[in-house]
Amino acid sequence: MLNKHVNRYIMEAQTIETVWTILPALILLVLALPSLRILYITDEVSQPSITVKTIGHQWYWSYEYTDFMNVEMDSYMLPTSDLLPGDYRLLEVDNRMVVPMQLEIRMLITAADVIHSWTVPALGVKVDAVPGRLNQIGFTTTQPGIFYGQCSEICGANHSFMPIAVESINTKSFMKWVSNFTQ
């Protein structure tokens, strides 16, 4: 405390302070720019095989397969009394959205009344359905199965009763389903 040996060049280190402020900022910039590019590339739907338009209503979803004539349906939650053994309560629907596996699916999502959110966690898909706006997302299923989700937006009193069921099947079965649907 009584030492008077002070080096003013050590006390005033503007150069090193400038370096250790700018250098981390440059490192973050070098990391961020490629990451943003990759983020935008992965969000782009390149060449979809099928387009499905999804419309959120209170309290159900509508699906329109725009690549086929007259393939559209409404998907309501099944009441508990109609469930079969093995069905999931509050997740099973009367009309599942059927997609072919291993093909890129483009979803166009909107809403008719209030903001909804089309969410299927197993597919890694969560898109807001906003009235007057058309949002787009692409996904591909790699295996057959049924993938469940729900509206994850607080869009009203019964928002948790808007289940989503996506059934992934092989392409041959999908074409058979489409041909049976249009007849």
C-alpha cells in the first residue's frame, strides 16, 4: 500500500483491452455467418414430392392435398367412447394426415380464426398457423408409423383438444389411399 513504484504503461493498457474486446467479437462473427447460412438452407423446401395445405380451425384441423383432385378432409379428436384398445386418449383423430415415407412433404399452414400451432415433436415440426398468413415447412419421414402432436398455442379454452395424427406409409400404399379417397 505504501509502494510508489507504479508503471504507467501497465496501468494504461488500452491496446490489450482493445484486442481482447475485438478478438472475441471477430471469433463470434466467424462462427455466426456460416451458421446463419446453414440455418436458411435447412429451412428451404427444395423439391417437394407432395404439398399438403393445413388449416387450423377451432377446434379441428383441415387438410387439403393440393397435388390431387378432391382430396381434402377435416380431422377431429375422437371422443373417449369411440376409442379402440391401444388408441391414445386426447391424441387419436377420426381422419389422420397420411403421407408417404422417404419423400419430402411441403406443408402450407394457415388458420381460419385465431393463431394455432401445428406441432408434431417426433417429426421436429412446429409451425404457427396465423390467419391471413401462409407459413411453409418441409419434412421427411424415414420410417412408417403414426406420429402424434397437438396445437401448442393457447388459442382458446379447448386448444389442447386439437390433436394431430400423421400416418407415414410406403408410397404404394399412399397411392392406393389417394385413389380410394377420390372414388
